[in-house]
Amino acid sequence: KEQLAKLEIESSSNAEKATTHKKASEELNEKLQAAETEADEAKAGHESTLADLKEQLAKLEIESSSNAEKATTHKKASEELNEKLQAAETEADEAKAGHESTLADLKEQLAKL
């Protein structure tokens, strides 16, 4: 009878431990599932952010390329305008020299008259 009583107590204790372990296992499983869900959501968020950043980078690369082309075009136009300005300045200097020469000739003729 004493052994039977000990076995019954031990069996009851084991049943309580099994119930406690089962509850703990279920709680840990729930936490694991929550952590997995959170990790999946974080991964999705990071992937979305990464995709956005890649798209922005692609746009910036296109814009940068376009700006480089514009800068080259502007530089060429600036160089052409500078050449035209220099040519106009040279032409103006030559015209001024010609007018001064003509003016000197006219003054000389006027003095002779």
C-alpha cells in the first residue's frame, strides 16, 4: 500500500510536470511563431525599402547622366559663344582702326582745303 501511495504521488507529480511542460512548450511555440512573423514582416519591410532605394538610385543615375549630357552641351555652346564674341571683338577693333584711319585721312584733307 505504501508503494502504491508513493507511485500515485509520483504519478500525480509527473502528470503535473507533464502539464507544466506542455504549457511551457505551447507558450514557447507561440513566441516562436510571433518571432517568425515579426522577422518575416521586418524582412518584407527591408526588401521594400531596398527596392525603393534601388529605384531612387536608378533615377539618380539617369538624372546624373542627363545632367552630364546637358553640361557637355552647355560647355560646347559656351565655347562657341566665346569664339563668336572674340571674333566680334576683333572685327570691332579692326573697324575702329579703319574708322580712325579714315578719320585721320579726312582731317588731313580738311586741313589741305
